[in-house]
Amino acid sequence: MQGIAYWIDQRAQNTPNRIAIITEEQQLTYKEMGQKVNQFARFLQQECGVDAGVRVGILAQNSLSYVLLLFAIAKLGGIAVPLNIRLTANELTYQLEDSGTKVLFTQHEFQPVIEQLETKVSLRQIIRMDHKKHVFDEEARDRSATAIEASFENAINLLSSEPLIYEKMNAKDPYLICYTSGTTGRPKGAVLTQENMFWNAIHNLTSLDITSSDRSIVLLPLFHIGGIGLFAFPTLFAGGSIVIVGRFHPDKALEMIQQYQVTIVMGVPAIHDALRRSQLFSTTDLSSVRWFYNGGAPCPHELILYYQDRGLPFGQGFGLTETSPTVCMLSVEDARHKVGSIGKPVLFCEIRLVDEHDQEVPNGEVGELAIKGPHVMKEYWNLPNETAKAMRNGWFYTGDLARRDEEGFLYIAGRRKEMIISGGENIYPLEVEQVIGSLPEVAEVAVVGVADEKWGEVAKAFVVIKESATLTEEILRQECQMKIAKYKIPKYFVFLAELPRNATGKINKTALQRIGSNH
């Protein structure tokens, strides 16, 4: 199978003048995009030594360069490691070291974090896409004046834009390492291939009828698989146009939707809520939009109806990092009378709901969601035991619990792994518990998710303090701020004399959630 860069090469030949990418500053045709991807690929080869299998980190806001870089890495058979810009230096250090990343592309605004990373991680090169390129080696660390500096854009433009054919690319080899929080408290790197990306594109084209006439706005961050797979890559696969927004702001997003006649708007509930709360929402011409789509977290019924009652088509989907991500789609037609459903499996995706004995459960009963298809990840990076647990006999066992109704519509019933989804971001309680529990004053801690009107869910921490010790909420927040991303920090802290336990002596988180809803 050809790799994803082949899509752009073919479009550059067949529809060279069709618009591929739109930003506030410029527009690129498919011919121009193809030329830029070739220049980026040569830069990776000549300046960074990127070859098949080399990991390239990206710590950046959504931008034109981000998209071009993803396709250039693919053309060389390299492995992109998109990094969450909300993470702390400590969290990024783990992901960079675990993935073996040596080349990091970033932007000026992340310089404070980069300065911390330079003391923690052995990065061969740090390239600032919006200004300068810095090449560090061990000698340059001691003699910073010898670091090479050159305008990144100028360096790119000096390189040939002629077609670059790279024989080492294999669509079945790793292409993306997307880190998703793990139940062990350490993030797991889901390894996705270019072939996975192809099948995800097929799934979205067949589910949403995406064509070359569509324009998708990229509001989700490209460091999440949702930003890449919903619907940036599928739209480019179809020969349509993508509109790239940097840092999300609802007013700017609405202006761009109207200005560029966007047809597909994908977001998490927090994004859709922010759009409708904008003062511009009522006056923005949204007649071009044929799909508002929600993913990342369940969408409140009230929010769905708000859009639908205004004649705006609003559908939902379900996916996972490990599945590239699309698994299910709920059409606009079904969204109103199947509220709460994640829809039905996409075309080439098989689903089973199984009990603890791996036997399928009947309709109406809850079972673990298992998935099979060409979009399922290759493995967890450097975690053979975790891979073996999750992938058995060709099936990926998600840890999510779901039920199926008589019409075949699926509903998520819970999360076996206790994951909290806050504004589309995944939070695993154990990671937060480990941070809080590291304080010497803390005897016990448990973190659960509680409902939140704005974010869907937020974390709530229940803390037991050691006898004779003193501890305040402010100290807990400060500790969290130093060690974990802002969105992971509990919104609420509750001090208890003891944590409730079940008959086996384990902390009863169900009881805590009941406390959480009333506290």
C-alpha cells in the first residue's frame, strides 16, 4: 500500500489548483502543498538525519507547518510523536525518553518548557518552526554560541521541491506514537501506522460522505489523534480543503467558518458549547455547514438540541487513540431520537460486547467493548505485556463497557479503567493520585470523576491527612501545578477522616462518586 504522502502527490498531479490548506495568512493549492512536503522531507533528511523509523517530536500549536511536517515524516517512513502542549516538562520528558525522540520541532511560545527539557532530555536537535532552528550537540551545550541558527522558513525554501521518492517507507510500519494515559500511571504510546490512517480516512469518507467539495475546520489540536483523524487527513484524502486554526478561540473560529464557507465542524463538547456561547454565534452565517460533529466525550442532550433546534445538523461519534480514532458514528438523523448513543460501527469495523469469560452478551446487557479492524493500532510502544493484555486473538479490548439496543445502536455504560474525560482530554485517576500521595502529609487519596456543566467531567480528589499533619487545598493545588497538566488538576478537593471501603478492603470509588455528587 502507498503511504499517506502519496495522497498529496496524486492530488498535486490530478487537481493541482484545488485549495488544500487554508490559514489566516495564506492558502496552499495541492500543487504547492506537494512541493512544500518535498522541501520539508529534504530538510528532515539533510538537516536532521531523519530516516525510516526515526522518531520526530512535535510540540506546537496547530499550524500549516505542523500539517506539512506530518506528511513529510510519512514520506520518509519516519515516526511522528505529537506532544500535548499542556503537559509539564516532567511529563514531556517521560514521553520523549520513552519514544527515543532525538529531533523536536516546536514554536517560540514553548521556550520556557524547552529550556527545562534541555537539562532533562538528550535531544540532538530542537527546531523552532516559527523563527529559528537550533541544533544542539554535547559540544554545543558547553559552547552555546556555536549553536547553529538559521531562519527555518528560509532553510526550507532553499531546498528542492521536486518529487522525492523514498523507497524505505512501508505503510505497515509505525508512523505515529500517540500517548494516552495508562492505568499504571504512566502514559502508553499507541503506535499507529500509515495504513491505519488510510482506513480511518475510508471510514470517515463512507460515514460522512466527505468529498472534494468539503472544507473541514481543524479546531481539535493536532497533538491528539482526533485533530489528525477527525477530519484533517480524511478531508485531504478526499481532495477537499482544511482550514487550520491555531489556538482555539470561539469568535475567531466562527469568523473563519463564515469567511471560508466551512462545511464540516468537528469538536468536543467544550468547543461546541464555547461556540454557541459566543456573542457572534447568532449573527454568524453557518449555512455552509452540513455537519457539526461531536467526539472525545459524551455530548449533553441539551447542547445537541440547542444546535438542532436552530436547524444546524449535529451528529456524534466515538473513537479511541488506539483505533485511529473512528469506531462508531451516529448520524444527524439519529442524533435526536437516539440521544446518548455513540451510533453504529463504521464500515470496516467489527465490534463485540463480551462478559468476563469473553462470551458475547445479549442486546440490552452490558459488556466490554472489543474492536477489530484495519484501523486498530499496531501495538503499545515498548510495552509488550500491555499490548498482549489489550490485543487478543485479533481483537482490541478497550476496557470500556457498553450495551447494544435492538436496533444495533451502542451506548457507553462506563469505563472499566476509571478514565475521566474532561473537555475531550483523558485523565486517569491513578496518575493524579500518585502526585497528591507523594506529599508526606497525605495518608490516602482517591480521585474520581464528577459531572461538570462546562467540561462534561472534572476530577475530584478525596484526601485523608496523616494524624497531627496539616495540609491546605492551596498546597495540594501547587503540588499538582508543578507536576501535571492543568486539565488534570482536580477541580475539587475534599478532606475526609477516612475513605470508604468495600468488603475486600478496597477503596469504594462508587461511594466516593455519590459523595462527590452531593458535596
